[in-house]
Amino acid sequence: MGALGPRHREMARRLWEARCQRRTISPLTTEWPEMTVNDAYAIQDQLIEFHLAAGDRPIGFKLGFTSEEMRRAMGIGYPNYGILTASMVQVSPAKGRDEWIHPRVEPEIALRLGRELSGAELSRDQVAAAVTGVAPALEIVDSRYRDFRFTFLDNTADNSSAAGVVLGEWQDPAGVSFESLRVTLSDGSQEFTGVSTAVMGSPLAAVSWLAAELARFGRSVPTGSVVLTGGMTAPLVLNPGSRVGGDFGWLGTVVIQR
């Protein structure tokens, strides 16, 4: 990753202030069309520094666009990652938060890691050996960009639209077939179904991708990290007064109401 410069800091400040003031801004690439992936992650890094300065702390990662369904829904062609912070976490059943602008809900498989993962070519078995817990989750994505419209780079800079996560009960991963987990996402009027193979073929493969992507920047997935492995269906808009539930079968049910 390139050196952090004044432009990265200014772009991050815009995103942070938009979040704090609950308002939208134009995509950063409209002003900086030559932005690179490294620039986008540098802006994200500085954005997380604002979170930390406000008393928050990182607890893991959220992956974006790991499924073809999500990439198609948002017009994005490649996965990315963002940072999960402690303040984003809620336990099901959860209530929506006032600071969200135009939130959407995605059903995901959350994995908790018992040891550090690093390197560009981790196998699914190597990732599975590090997993100490698996949980059903609803990720809340909430872009700071007007009309929820952005490029891949804008989304990456904006911490992959991270806003919150509602977790169900953590389960023992022993004997879990990560390639056969299913979900039904519903708000009472719309219903989507998905399978874990939609996420890069397996949530384990998604974590392997994360380790490889972090390795490009000389980083790793720390021990104890919680990783949201990506949306298994298209998202549902979390409108005022709505209730969205994810039924993950034997893994459990997760609910959020706004």
C-alpha cells in the first residue's frame, strides 16, 4: 500500500463527517477519477483511525461482493474487505439505529478464528482448522454515498459500506459442512433464499481470499478475529417499521427491526 497522504486523509474525513452527520456525499471518484485500489484502502485505513479516535476498536473483518448475486445486485466485479469494529455488533433480536442513512440487510456466515491466518495460498482445510466458532449473521450495509450509488473503489474507501452486524448464537464448528449452509431472508413481503456455496464456493474460501488480500499489504488475519464472509443473497432494504429475519436452519434465526 502506498504512503498515506493529505488527499487520503481529506477523503476519509469527508466519509467520517458524513457518517457522524447522517448525510450523503458524492462518490469520491467523481473528484478523484484516477484513484487506485491502494488509494481506496489507504482512505479506509484513515477512516478506521477516526473510529479508533472515537473510542472504538477493531474486532475483525467484513467481506464484500464475495457472491455473484451481490456483485450483480450492485454492479461490482471484484470482492473487497472492510473492518468490523466493536460498536457495530448487536445480538439478535436487534433494533435499527438512528445514525443509519439508507441501510440494507445481507445474510452471512460469521466465523471466529482461534489463530492468526496469513499467506496467499491457504487451503480450505487450513482455514477450517483455525475456526473456533460459526454463527448466523445479518450484516447491515449503509453507504455514505448519495442514492447508494458508487464504484468498487468508492465502496472500498467507505469501509465496504460497513455499518453493523446482528449475530446469532455461536456454534461449535466441529462437523459443520461449510458448503451446505442455507438461509431464507425475508421482510414479510419479499423472500430470498441462498446457500453458502454462493460465497466463493465456501465461506472458508472467502477467508482464504481475505488472508491473501491482506498479504498484499504485509498484513494478516489476527487471532480472535470475527469474519463476515459475504452476503448469501441479494440485500433487503431496512425501511422504517420493517422487520427482517434470516432463517439459517439448524444454525439459528437472526432478526432486526427498525
